[in-house]
Amino acid sequence: MKFPYGMCDFYDIITENYFYVDRTNKIPLIEETGKYLLFLRPRRFGKSLVLSMLENYYDVAKTKEFEQLFGTLARAHSQKRVIINLGLRKINFVLQCSFAK
């Protein structure tokens, strides 16, 4: 088993079979929290990995890979993701900014 020390790309961690602590059961809590979220955690505590996981979860372009990425995780078994069409009221966008460089 490989440990993903320093990695924060959810897609790479899952597809390359690294050890992953499943946090997908927290997605409903994040969805119900409110309009704005602020992640205050210490350095190297998994903030970027959680955001990468959410990015992959909501990315419509990765619909065909959803089972590969989330098929063995908790969220995939509790409730299937609803793909949001542009004709519906609610549309989720993921904006990713990196200030690391």
C-alpha cells in the first residue's frame, strides 16, 4: 500500500491506488452548511485534498469516471450523485485557485 504524502490530487490518489481515508460521507454536511464555507485547518491537514475530492465529485466532465473514482467510497453507496443540467435551478461550479507557487 502506497501512502500519498504531499499529494493533494484526488484523481491521482484513487487511480494510482494510494491509501485514501474516505471523507465522502461529509459531502451532505458540506452541501447543507450554507452559502459560504471557510476551511480553517493547520498546514498539511488535507484541505486541498478535500477540495480536490469535491472538484472530482461535481465535475460533469468526469461523469463517465464517477464509478471508478467513487464506487468504493461511502458517498457512492449512500446516494448517487445527481448530475445537474443547465435547465435546472441550481448549478454547482467549482473554482480552484492555487497560491502555492
